[in-house]
Amino acid sequence: MDIRFAVDYTIDILKGLEYIHSKGLIHSDIIGLNVMIVGPRAIIIDTTGARNPSCPRSLGYLRDVENAIKLLNNMLWNNTTFSPEPWKASDEDRCMFNKKTLKKLEKLLKRQDESLRANSKSPMMDTIETLLQDLGIISEELKGLRQPSDSPDSSEDEAYQSYQSDANQKAQLEAYKAEIERERELRKKAERDRMKAEQDRMKAEQENKKLHDKMDALLAKLEMEPKDNGQEGP
């Protein structure tokens, strides 16, 4: 697939996810089969998976982003399944496009892959906002609408890296807060369940005590009644 199309399709997918996330939902199933290509645009056609997340929302959002980036990597490799290794530009790609721009795209994919491998349970993936900004610049450079940076270490790139770092830290903090809140709610529920079980136990004991008291009273009454000794009258 043409690199420009793959990048633009991913931008459309991320915008779709951005809308889904704005509704407090996650998609959880971003794969090629759930995306329809219409000319130069990509549309998420299967939203049946969009739901309220059972895990912390911030973690669910990151999983959606992870799948979108995996799909981009897959499109660049022209594979039908997710490719395990980050994409690298071919010699043909370097002849067609600016090397600095291709390097940016390679670094973006490598960064996401390293974040995922470092912590698969709670990866520090870039936020959608950050990815849209980075991919938007890459898209414009690939189309010749924007001049590539003179150096990969330019002040512009440093600003992006600083922004990405702040965004990643914020996302990680939100995920951590959400996890703490979830644990707190689980503990509260466990305490409520424990108290209810204790109340049910005490109620059952009281009911049993009342039943025993009634039985004791009945037995005492029977013992106080005159007994028939079996003798007949004269």
C-alpha cells in the first residue's frame, strides 16, 4: 500500500476513535475487517464493539490506539495479519519520499512498539491527539505540502518529543488514578457485601432463637399439664 494512503487512513481511524472515546466508549476491535476504504478515506464501519469499558477507560482508550497503530504497521508492511516488527522503509520508499520524513514514521512506530513491549498491561502509548499531530505532519511532508525538518534533532522535533512525554505521563497518571478508583470501589463493594452477610447471619440467629424459645415454651407447657397414669375411675 502507498505510504501516503496508509498514513491518511490511520488519521481517519484515529479521528473515528477520538469521537467514540468522546462518548465515554471504547471500540476494542480495530482491525482491517472493521474498516472500509472509500477512495482516500477510511471509515470505521463496525461499531458494534463500542461499549462501556470494563477496565479503566484510560486503559481501554490506549488499547484502541495500540490496535490502530498495529493496523498502520500492518498496512505499511502490506500484510493481512498484524506484523510483529515495526515497519522500516525500503530502498524503493527512500527513492520516492524524503528520508527524514520516513525516519519520523519509523521512529513513531518504533516508539509505540517499545512502549508496548516495556509494559504490555499498561502501555504508555502516545495519545490520539499526539498521534494525529505527528501523523498529520508526516502526511503533509509525504505529499510535499510541508518541508521536512532539516534535522531529526531540530527544535521542532524536540518540542514534539516534550509534548509527547507530557501527554504520555498524563495518560499513565490517568490510568493509575482510574485503577486506584476501581480498586477502591471493589473494596467498598466487598465491605458492603460483608456487612450484608453479617446482618443476614445475625437475623438468621435471631430467627433461630425465637424458634427455640417457642419450642422451649411449648415443651414447658406440655410438662405442666396433668399426666394420664392409665388408671380408670371406680
